[in-house]
Amino acid sequence: MLPVVPQTTHDGEAAHTRVAYAALREQIGSGELEPGSWLREHTLATSLGLSRTPVREALRLLAAEGAVELVHNRGARVVSWSAEDIDEAYRLRALIEGYGAGLAAARADAACVAELRSLQERYEQALDAQDPQPTSSDPTTAPMTSAPMTSAQCNDDFHAAVLAASGSARLPVLVAAVSSAPLVRRVLHSYDDDDRRRSVMAHRDVITAIANGDADLATSAMSSHILAARYSALRS
């Protein structure tokens, strides 16, 4: 889910900021922009066909979510995650999202469960997709997504929905503080068939637990899912 971009001078500039943010986020997530690489505003603006202002705002948004670091007098660069950083981030995610899944099992109603099943169906369809998704000629509306990045968005949506079903406003903030959405997307981009099957089955287990009000199973299923994904992150 894209963040709410603060309104600038006019709506066109805000739209361009969203375009720059989405494009850079996906380029970081796919590995096209490698960890440690410098992000020059002028070069990025030229490649995206935008002015430097929306690119600058997009870099600030990415810095806020931990994908980019802003270095004084030098500019911005893609954050490099060490093996220790990745291990810690995934262990913390497992604790937080596992707890959230347990709360969701205790609080979710039939509508929440139906939404989770719908999101999971979209995720599985995206994983099965082989060809790039069609794009619009309008840069302010073009999704600019390939099949792996579409599945990454579906995965984001599923995890966000579980946290929303928990009823806690704090948990999404905590997850955002300890993790990086582009890192998760990069991991999903590198998934092999075994990883995809494991992810699908883990999501289904989480839904089963929530649908049946089994907080212990929901906590265990979500925690195990994220801890298993940690190994994919470490090799990506």
C-alpha cells in the first residue's frame, strides 16, 4: 500500500511524487537498484521523466520506511542490510506479526476472514503469473509492475490485512519500524518454486487458524512463516 503523500503545490506534483516513490521502491525491491548504490536526484529524475522535486520527496518517503539513507552533503543511497540486520528484522517481525495473528484469531469476524481469503486468492494468482503485467502509457497511473512485484504487493496486502484484523493500531507501526518493505519485496522477487509453495501453505494455515478462532495456531503459523522466509532473505 502506497503511503499518503503530503499535498504539494498542486495535485499534479503529489501524483508525480507517488509515481517516483512507486518506481524507486520497486527498483530497490527487485534489486535493479542494488544495496549501497547512490541515488542521484538528477539521474533519477531524467530516467523517470520527472522533475527533481517529486524525486526528492520520494527519497524522503523511502528513507522514512528504511529503504534509503540520506547522507548529509552526499545525497541518498540504498540501505545495505547485513546478515545480522536481516536475521534480527525477521525475528522481530515473527514476534510482532505472530502476536497480531493471534489477536486476529480472537477478534476477526466473517467479513475479515472473507477478505483474507480473497487476498490470498489474488496472491496465489499473482504467483502463478509468468508474464509482465500490462502498463499504461500515462506515467501517473501506470502500475510499472512485473509478475514478481505484483505478487509482492499482494503479499504486502495480506500481511497488512492480518494486522488490521488484530484491531491494534500499534502493530503496523512496529512492523514498519523493524523491517523494510523493499527488502521483503526483494526476497519475494528471488523466490523459487519451493519458497512459493511454502509461502502459499503458510498463508493458508494462518487463514485456517483465524477462521477457527485458534489464537495459538495463528501465532505459531505466522511466526513460523516469517522465520522460514528469513532464510530466503539471507540468501537473496
